[in-house]
Amino acid sequence: MGSIRDPGFGAGIFRHSAMFAAGMVRSLITTIVLALVWIAWSWHFEPLVVGFGVVAVVLTVALSKRMNILDEEGEPFEINIRLIRYIPWLVIEVLKANFQVAKLILDPEMPISPRLLKVRANQRTTLGQVIHANTITLTPGTISLDLRDNTILVHALSAEAQHQDESGRVDEMISWLESGLPEGHEE
Amino acid sequence: MSVLEIISAIFLLGGAIFCVIGGIGVVRLPDFYTRCHGAGVTDTAGAAGILVGLMFIAQPLVIVKLVTILVFLWLTSAASSHALGKAAFASGLRVDDEPIDWTTGLSAHPPAMSDEELAAEESE
């Protein structure tokens, strides 16, 4: 889809250079993360092993760059800072849902009421919608089966699980998370 | 036993209990989709409990690796649950949204056609 507004020639140049800068930041962050992973995994500091690491990291970043997978979906550094709030929220949601499902399973009468429901995904980017669907799947008691036309098809185990998804709290949280992403330029 | 070992033991026990609950869920729940929910308990709370429990008695460098394992487990278990559910849904497995008699795994409502009627229809 992309933006239909024509920002004009100068703005085009500016946008191009801004994208170039963002691309450099993405390469830089990937390099740092890969280097840290290499060090944490090997914990050897002999010149030979570190040299292998440098070669591996540079090759990986260069190839990723060539394959054009270091884009705002592959390395969305813009939302990294927001993960600090999202991850604790996610852990608490998952734990709450786990206790709910555990209670249902251990109940002698097992009062489940499986159902299908449609949850609206109001995220503007594909990445945001995928995060939304994965968040729903990760909380036990709900599984996302399909995602199309901004709607997630969800299988829920009980009415409680349904209300949890339909309340829109998840949708709000993911919308806030993805609001850090730049304006999408997908087709 | 030091304090860290006791905290670790509590987390390990909690994780193990959630793993067992997930297993019971997979056995007790009536159909494919609901069993996915049971497996989800083992994937998330069970794995998290055991890995967090191990983090309390591990070396600093090992903690980094345990955190990474937890992150990848949570990322991939969501993706695989979705793939499983979507594959079942796409190949036409019916989703029961009517009450289910869990002792037999069958729908609590009588079928629209009896077995004899179905056999008669097939032979025609």
C-alpha cells in the first residue's frame, strides 16, 4: 500500500537519506548483537577464535544486507525501547492465563466451552499484526488460527479467555508497541 | 541449603507442576484444538518455571544462555502452536463450539443422522 502523499523532491531526498541512516543503524545494531552472542557463547579470547568471530559477524551482516532482510521487519530497532514495558506485561498476562487454564484442566467437571471468535487487529503494520497474533497464541487458552483482512481468527478454550481477547487490552498494548515503527512502505 | 537454592527449588517445583498439568490437559481435553491449549501450558509456564529455577543456581555466563533459551522457546512455541492450529483448520478439522461430553470425547448433542441412516445414504 504505502503512502499516497507525494512529499516532493526535497522531502524525497530527505526521506532517502533518513532511510539510509536507519539502514546503517540496523547494520550496526546487528553487528553489536552478533558480536556479543559470539563472545557469550565461546568465552574464548585467543586471537584465532576472536578472528573467526570477526569474520563470521562481518559475513553475516554483509549477506543479510545483500539479501535485504535487514529492514524494519527483520531488525525493528525502533520498538526495542518499548519492549521494556511490553515484555513484563506479556509475562504477567501469560502467567495469569496459565493459572486460568490450569484451573480449568484440574476441575473435575472441566467446565470448558471451546469457541471460535474474530478479534480485530487494529495495527497498521504487518509486523504489529503478527505480534498481536503471536501474543494471543502465546497466552494459553487462546490460539490464533488465521490472520487476514485485519482480523485474527481465534480459538478460545473458555468464555474467560474470550473476554480477555475481546476486551481490546492486547490490541491497545500492541498498537502502542508498534507506534514506534516508521511509516510503512510495503507494497 | 542456601537461600538461592531454596528459591531455585521453588521455581523448579512450580515449573514441574505446570508441566504435569499440561500433560494432564493433553489427556483430558476432548478434541484437537483444546489439546493445543493444554500443550501451551507446558510450553510457557512449565518451561519458564524450570529455566528460571535453573537461573538461580547457574554461573553468570550460563544465565545469559538460559535467558536466550527461554526467549527462543517462547518465540518458537507460539509460532509452532499457530502452525499446528492453522494446518488443522486449513485441512478442514471441525471446531466444536457446542458442549462436549468429555468422558466420551463426543458431542453432547445427538448426531443429526443415526448410523443406519448414514449407511443407507452411503450405499445409494
